[in-house]
Amino acid sequence: MMENGALLPMFYLPPVSYFTALNQSKPNILIEKHEHFPKQTYRNRANIYSPDGVLALVVPVVKGAKVHTPVKDVKISNDFAWQRLHWMSLQSCYRRSAYFEFYEDEFAHFYEEQFNFLFDYNEQLLHLLLKFLKLPVKPQYTNEYERNYPMLTDYRNTIHPKKDVPSEQKPYFQVFEERNGFLKDLSIVDLLFNQGPQSVNYL
């Protein structure tokens, strides 16, 4: 059993606070694979900085809400071109940022190829983000759902779009900050596209 690490959910382009927690708890990182899929969380949404303020990018999932679906079995709904919409949003929001072009090609693949399962999609994105951030983490996964993990800091319900950020965040430069000021705890891509290789020092 891991000690003094973190239990984290699997998010879509997770917020900065997720990677702060991950960085502080490495290398003992456990990812929740067997929880029931909760709605309206970062598991299928990411917040980015648009000219009008916070813009939520939501990955549509196949409707099966009557049945409690384990998160690893949640399917992405590809009924409409959500990938094209997300990629256009990322481009229009971050084309002016210092490092967007630096990472663009490797992100593009996630918006061109179709994926079936949300967990797999998020997992591959997480590996890419860990590579970009140069965080030496090889997450392990839960084998079943457990309510309590006494040895780990449990972030399954604390990092949430409707809750305040657990820790203070120092401002860094954001593309549209002259319009709306510094926006806390956006998706890690906001930090990455604005700070590039310095992002890991921020965490």
C-alpha cells in the first residue's frame, strides 16, 4: 500500500491545482479507475481563458445516467464535432501565447483521431502533459472502488469546478489578463501555453 501520496481522479486537461497536488505527492500517485462517473466535474471538462473570460470545454459523454457507470466505462459521444470545436477554441484562445506553437502538433492528434472511452482519452492526454511538464511520475491505478485511503491525500472530490482552489496560486502572465485579470486554476494548458518549460517551476 502506498504511503504519503495522493489519490487523484482522471480529468480532461486537468486544472493547475491537480498538477500542484501531483507534483507535491510524487512519486506515490494513485489514479481512481473504479468510481462511478460524477457529472459536472473536471472528468470531462476543462476551463480555459477566452477573450470573454472562462470558457468551459466539455467532452460529451454517451447518456447512461440511469445506470451508475464506472468511470473507466464511460463512452465519449461523437455525435457532433466536439473535437473540432475544442481545437478551434484552443487555437483562438492561445494562438497569441508564447508557447502554443511549441506544443501544438502533439496536441492536434487528440482532436483529429476519434476516441471511444473518456478514461483512455484522458489517460493519454495526462501522459502527454506529464511529458511536457517533465514530471517523472508513473501513476498506478486503483483495482476497485474504496471509500477511504488512510495513507493518501484524497483529491477525488476536492478539486472541483464549483469549489475554491485548495491552495493559493501566484499570478503568471495570461493572454487576456488585461481584460479580466488573473484567472485562477484554469486548465494546465493555460499555464503550459503561457509559461512553456518554466511551468514545472511554477508548480
